[in-house]
Amino acid sequence: MKRLLAAMLFWLSLIPLVAAAEQSTSVRSWTDLRGNEIQARIVAADLLRVILRSDEDQTFVVSLSDLTSPDRDYARAWRKHYPETPLADAAFPYRWAEEASGAETAIEPISRKAGEGYAYRSEHYQILSDIDLPKSVAREFLKVFEATRAAVIASPLGLIDGMREEPYTVWLFGNPRAYHAAGGPPGSGGLYSRYRDRLIILLPNLGIDPENPSIGFDYRERLYVLKHEAVHQLVPDWAWQMPYWLNEGLSECFASIPYSHGRYRFRDFDRALFRYLQKYRRSDDQPLVVIEPETLMQSTPKSWLSLVEVGSAYTHYNSAALLTHYFLHHDGEGNGAGLIGLFAAIRAGEPVAQAVEQHLIRGRSPEQIKQELETIIEQQLLDYRWQ
């Protein structure tokens, strides 16, 4: 009864905030924890930060953790009440945080009928498996997924607002036939189907023996599969309209970010990416093969899937990662403003080709972008060749 009363009082306390948030263009007073006060209106906000603009046209990018509790509640109420409002602003990009980690992962039991497999649950995810996993293994998977969600939210891209209430569902298969029957393409180790809103993972591809499931060296070497597919699952429906190379490249860029024990560390992005791109090299003298931007940008889901099925998509994944990395960390002022603008435009319903030209290409030729990519690769002292 006390808990129910406390919950009612909490929601009643938010009513004035929601009512105030309905005045989405109104100026109000904002105060940080040091007592500094400004008069401004919200122009964008995500789960962690807010962009404020005053009547004098001054813009402030503020972490919610730096604001007083009433102001944090107001910003979150505004975010929830106006789901279509901007998450980020390309003119004033958020900075990357130092790191991101998910909430402490505690497995919650889920009852299942006989023959329906095994289930494991954390705060934002539920795992369904055709084999009985040790709790340590299930917890490891859930930690990866929770941390990846936190990493995407912490990025400055304005991709997700973190307001989703239903859990993300992940199916783990120890049986390859069951994995393929569930829609897993031949040659793949994981797949996200946005039509079913379901992520499927083949455990043997991660080096996990269905007969004796445990976390070992092979799993850690192939962890990028989980990270990559988890990003696909997190991307909202509107973002699937992005070009296919960017869809895959974005997942690859997050997969390249150093991760350990439930924590992503956002630092030295160039070094992390190029170490990641070399994971398929068979020898030190093997050059990095890169698809020319003009060719890569013409990739379609059908052509990409055909490469996956014959095990020949590695060069495409690497090239998509490199091109996306360029737009994230090197294009313009190196703050990802082009991608932030592109995502905001797609989210607002602008034609994708037009948005790509306006925010990413900006009148440049494919050869100009190719030259900029060459500069980045050569700074890493790597041998490479174009395809």
C-alpha cells in the first residue's frame, strides 16, 4: 500500500511538469547545481542531455546530471510528451562521453511452458534460448546488450530516446538448423529482423558449445557479432530508411568501440577502428581492401545479403565501417554534425537521397571523399588497395 501511495504521489508531482512541457516553445528558468540560472527554451533533448536557446539566440548544451532535479524532471517530461521533437541539433552537437555502461545486470526469472526453451530477463532485454545456459553466460549476454543500449544513447547522434517500455527480445540458438529455420541466412552468425522486432544469434558462431556452454577466448574474439546486431535492434524504424552501407557501417563502428565487463569506452576512435578492420587479415603483409565510396554507396540490401550468403561480405563491412567512421569523426569539424543532420532529416520525413546530398555529400565528388579516406588510412601506416 505504501509503495502504491508513493507511486501515485510521484506521478501526481509530474502533472505540473507535463502541463508545463506542453508549452514546448515557451521560455522558462533553468538552474544548474551550482546555482547558475538562465532563461531559455528547449530545442532538443535526449535521455542524457538538453539543448537550450535563449531569446538572445544564445545556445547552451547541458548534461541533465548538471541540472536541478525539477529541471531534469521537466526535460524528461518534455521528451516523453513530445516524442517527435529533436533529439539532437547538428548546429550544436553533443560531445562524446568518456564511457557508457548499462544498469547493473540482474537476471529475472521468466516462467515458460514445457518445450518453449529457456528465458532470461534484465531491465531492458529478454533472452529466449533453445539450450539451458548457465546464469553466468546469460548474464554476460545481457550485460553486452544493456551496455550497447547505453552506448547508443550516450552517442551524440540522436538515434534513440531510451523511452521504449517493452523489452527487446533476443533468441539464442545452439542448433544451427533451428537458427536457419528462424530466418538466419547461410553464412551468418546473427540477424535482426525489424519486421518481427527480433534478434537471433547462433551460439556456435560465438564459440559457445551447446553441449558445454561457457565464455571462452573464441567468444571474446567474436563478441563484435553481438554488438553489431544489438545496434541494428536498437535503431528505430525511421532510421532503417538510411542508406544500407550506413546502416551496416554504423553497427560496425559501435562494434569497433572497446568494450569490457559491461562498459564501452569512447576514446581513440581511429586506433580502435583500424584494429577492428584488421580482424580478418590472415597475415601482416595483407593489404586492407577498401571499396570505393561511389561503388559502396550504391549497395542494396539484396546485393549485400547475396555476399553474406557466400561468405564474401567482409570487404563491404570494413568499407562501410571506414566510410561511416569518416563521417562520424573526420568530416567537417570532426563532430559528426553531418550524420546528426542526416538522421534528424530522415526522422522528419525528408527524402533520403536529398538528405544524404545535403548533409553528407555537400556538393563533393566521390573522388574528393576517396582522397580524404586515403589520408585517414595512410595516417595509420597501413597498406591498402581500392576495389
